[in-house]
Amino acid sequence: MSIPSSGLKVLVVDDSNTIRRSAEIFLKQGGHEVLLADDGFDALSKVNDYSPDLIFCDILMPRLDGYQTCAIIKRNAKFANVPIVMLSSKDGVFDKARGRMVGSQDYLTKPFTKDQLLQAVNLLGNTKQG
């Protein structure tokens, strides 16, 4: 059975309203359902309530940063296979490596384009096995 490249449930976690809004617009244009969270704690409750197919998670957030959020999600067996893409305004090798250590599948530098965002969704969303 092939999984369609559109119609995924995507969670965007970022403390910037601008980033959340632009990601939401891009993803909806790509035919995806979008959930938004403004910090790590909000993200954890949304992951638990809605079981997203893919998560975009900002690294620098108050209270619970993206690395901690990613690590907590990955430690839960129910969500361990959900692909997570880290978002950061820094394009550093260290950040990418640290993201991989906590279980993220990819890394996007902000500001991202619609194409970059949808390409990541298509790439990672198609790897999801139901």
C-alpha cells in the first residue's frame, strides 16, 4: 500500500508566531493538516492528543527547548517513530549533530522556504509506516 504524499498531520512547534503562521500556510497549501504549539510543553500535550505524522520543532524555546522536547517524544514508545525536524536560525554543525543525538531526522534553517518545508514533509512523511 502506498502512502499519499499529502494529507499528513503535521505539528509545528515554535515560540515565534511568525514562523508558526508561515509554516501553517505553506503546509496547508501542500494539502496537510496542521497543528501548532508555542513551546515544548504545549507540543508534548498535542503529540499525546493528536499523534501527528511529522513534527517540526524549534530548538530555542523558553521552558523546554527543542532538544529536550525531541528527546522526551522519542523516549515514548508510542511516538518513537514519528519523524522530527529541528528548526533553528543557526546553521551550525554542532546543532545538527546534537539534534541527531536526541533523535531528529532532519534540520531546517530558519527562515525556510515553502519548498524546503514541503520537501522535508514529502521526504519524511513517506517513510511513515502506519
